[in-house]
Amino acid sequence: MELIRYYLPLCWLNVSALELPSSTRFFKYNIYFYFGMVFFIKFNMSDDLETVFEVLIETGLTLGFIALVLGLNGTFRTYVQVASAILFCENLVGIFLVPIVFWVTVAEDALSYSALAVFFLWDMLMIAQIFKDVLLINRPASLVMSLFYFLSSYGGAYGIYSLIAG
């Protein structure tokens, strides 16, 4: 877990994901934590067992999107580093989002939605910075990549699950 201190500067946008150490163990821990956290959030919002399938789809789309982008860019060799960086950022934001999501569902006021939007924006900026450094693209293009990432991971999981369950 010493690697956390190497990956933590990603959150302040002042380190490149390619400069970080590559560790398959850290990658696996990030996947487990990501799956557990997303499952916890979704299961508390909808307490049916089909939530497991939606979280599996979402995790698969997240990892698949990263693999597709790196494969098309010819930098697939950096998959463990980049996926670890993205999942680490998602996990860190997720730690803060858990209480905010509960706050939003209970209070449903403008302040709770504003807090949710701030953390979503922070997550989007971190992912955009990772894509910017890895794909060697400019900031607007990296923001578009970040948006595509969120749409394909979260929106895609919802869409696929709706088709299967519906």
C-alpha cells in the first residue's frame, strides 16, 4: 500500500500516470475496491440482486474502455499503470461520494447536488489529465475523452443493463 503515496498526487493533477510505478497487485486492489464501492453505492440505492450484474457490466466497460483507448493509441503496454491511475482516482472520489450520495437521497436540496457536481467535476478533471498525459493530446481533447469515458462506463452499463433486464 506504499504505492498510494505515489498515486495520490494524481488528485492534484501534478503527476503523470506514466511516471507512476506499475504494480499488478495495486491494480487488483484498485479493481476490488472499485467494485466494492460501486456495489455498495448502487446496492444502497436499489436493493435488488440485479445490482451485481450492473456493477459487473460497469467494471467491465471501465476496464474495456481503457484497453480500447490504449490499444488504438498503441500504448497498451501502459495498461496496468493507466488503469491503476484511473481506478485510484475513481476510488478516492468514491470515498467522498458515498456520504454525499446518501445526503442527496435524503435531503434533495441544492447544496447536496452542488457538492455532488463538484466531486464529479474533480473526477472528470483527474481522468482528463490522465488521458492528456497518456495520449499526448491537448486539454479540450482530454476533456472530451473523459466525457466519453464516463458516458461509456456509467451510461453504457445502465443502457446494457436496461436492455438485458427490461
